[in-house]
Amino acid sequence: MQTKGDKILCTGRQVGKSEICAMDCAEYAVKPDNPHPILMTAPTERQAYLLFDKTLGYLLKKYPKKVITKGVKRPTKTKIELYNGIKIYCLPVGASGLGIRGLTIGRSYEDENSRIPEEVESAIAPMLLTTGGARIKLSTPHGAQGEFHNTWINKNNAYESYTRFSVTTETVIREREICDTWTEKQRDYALKLVEQAKSRMSNAQYAQEFLGEFIEGLHRWFSDALINATCLLKRRDVIIKEKDYFMGCDIARMGEDEGTFEIIDMVSKDNLIQVENIVTKKKLTNETEDKIIALNRQYNFEKIYIDAGSGTLGVSIFDHLLIHPETRDSIVAINNRKRMLDKYDQTKARIMKEDLYDNLRALMEQGKIKLLDDEDIAYSLASIQYEYVQKDGELTKLKITGDYSHIVEGLIRAAWCVKEKIINTNLSWM
């Protein structure tokens, strides 16, 4: 906060970078000698609003009399106005930055900057030309590519204005002062979770997510260009009956992940259209079952694919839907690690995770599938990374990961449903 000018925070996860940037923004905004608006951005509206909301909370707590809280200028989800005339805007950048063009700003806070497409650079940079303003980029790395990576590693004329800050997740957890909001019990539990992640993840993935390091061996599964060429569709106003609909589901754990329901209309074997993306949070298994049944009544699915591998929540949901008269003929359990089961509990095919991901990417590359123009879908696709991992005495394996993968996990199942339909009806696929 004491550093002026351009700043970049490249860190592990959960170290407080959005908290410190919210405080930095608020302290900058209340000063009388900063007349220009402030912009807060992120790849999605949800992410941008998290940073924005923390800024508003800090302002209301420390400077309540400086924020306009009543009337037409009261805070909204996209704008905070202060009595000194300063405005703080909150906007998602999207795929091209089109939604933020035209503003003149004095400071730019860019959350999850490693996930922002490079095209957005051409939209943000000109906003600061006439104000002498600063950019603050904050993110965990996402592979050794992109403008965030360039800003961090290059100290030439193009990036010499940036002051660089880095801290690991482990360091913050171990060194954070014990207090009412950070007890010894919380610290010990956090350290346990870190150790579990270290044993579960590859060395490269752990280094990226918890140590904040750029890793050359981690690569994007879906490029920005491919995402932009595929995510083009608007939602239909109504559900068109008598169509071949398929749904892929990613079942969430209660209170943690988001669950998704991805619906595809097979217009023809070469024309697959996503018609809906539904995301839910904190749902019990019976609520998820009810949601699937309700959607089936609306769409009359050809097939519904869910992840029901060993140890997953999908197992019980699959069992219940197998005996439900409305879903028993359409529900199929697809485990993205090993196999696919039909209603007779018979293995139909051995499917590995990379098969499901390969299938979706091939459809996108061949222009056979179009997805909704939805920032959360694009962000989920952009989050998917892969690496080749080799352990002593074992063959090299392809490992696919993503920290916001739940939407894609639904999509890969929905896309596989369509492939099965075509194979089973003896139609040519590729």
C-alpha cells in the first residue's frame, strides 16, 4: 500500500491479495488529490464483484461519511460514489474488453489477471494515458504465458514501471499473527489442507497454485482463440419441443463446489448447440435429483450423463434416478476416469478423462459444436490445464486439471452423450 505507481502481485492462493488491493483502492479513493475514476475488473462479473464488495466494506467501516449511501448515487453492483467526486466502477472484461472501452481512469485494479485475454490489454492501457494513472495486477499464475507472465518476468522498458510482490500460501499461513479471526486451530487445519493438496497435486500444479510460480510444463487445453470461436450463442427465449436434447451434469458437494447442468441440442451430427448452462450451489442430493427430474420434464432428454465413479456423490443420485420412472431409460453414469455404465450396470466402454476432453476439443476445433456466449463458460474453459507427469517406475501420464472446471466437466459429458447417440445409430462421427 505504501508503493505508488504500477504494481503486480503474483502469489499463491488465499494469501489476502484481494483484501490488500481493496484497502489500497479505498485509501486511494478518499484522497482529495485523486480526481479520476477507478476501475476494478476481472474475467467474470462474479470475480470482479468480490473485489468490489471488499472495497465497499472497507470504505463503509473506515470512512462511512465519505461514501454516498442514499439516493440515486447510492452504491450499486457496478458503481460506488464518494462525496469527493470519485467514482469506483466494477466491470467484467469479457473476451475482448469491449464492455470497458471508453472510460478514462486514474487507477486500474485487475483481479485474476493471468486469466484475462491478451486482447483486453488494448482496451485497458489507453484509459490511463491522459491521467498518469497506475495499474495494479493481481493473480495466481496460470501457465508460463500471457500478459501477466510477461509483466512479471520482463523488466525492460515496456514493464520497468512495475513494482513486484510475491508471497507463498505456506508462508502466509505459517506467519500470520494469531488473533480472534485467525486462531491456532484455523492455522493448523489450513496447514493440514496444504499438505493434503501437496500429496494430491503434481509438483508443477502445487508450485503454481500454492507457491505462485510460473510453470513451463503447464499448458492450456482450450486456447483463447478456440474459446472465442466457439462461445457465440445467445440463449433461446423458449424451449423448443421435439428436439434431441442431452444433458451432462457435474455433481457438487454440499457447501463447497458448484454443480452444473449443461444442455445440448443435437440439430444434426455436425451441428451441436448448447442451449443452457445452469449452475447451483449448496444443494443436497435430493435437491439435485429433483432438479434433474424437473429439467427432464422440460426437455425430455435422450440421455442424461452424470459422474458416478467410486466414492462420488453421483453414485447415490444415479441409483435413485435409475428407479425413477421418468429418468430410468435416459440416465447413464459416466466416470471420467474409468468407464461408463448403463441402466443394467453393464460396462459399455472404457473411457479415460482425456477421451472426454479430447472429444470436446475436437468438436470445437472442427466447428461442430457452438456454446453459449457466457463469461462463466469461457472462464471455465480457460481454466483447464494439462501437463505430462512421470513418477519413478511408471509410464508418463497426461494430467488434466482446472480450478474452475465444473462447467467444463458437465460439457464433456454432454458432448459424449451426443457421440454415443451417433455411434449407436451407425452415423459417421469424425
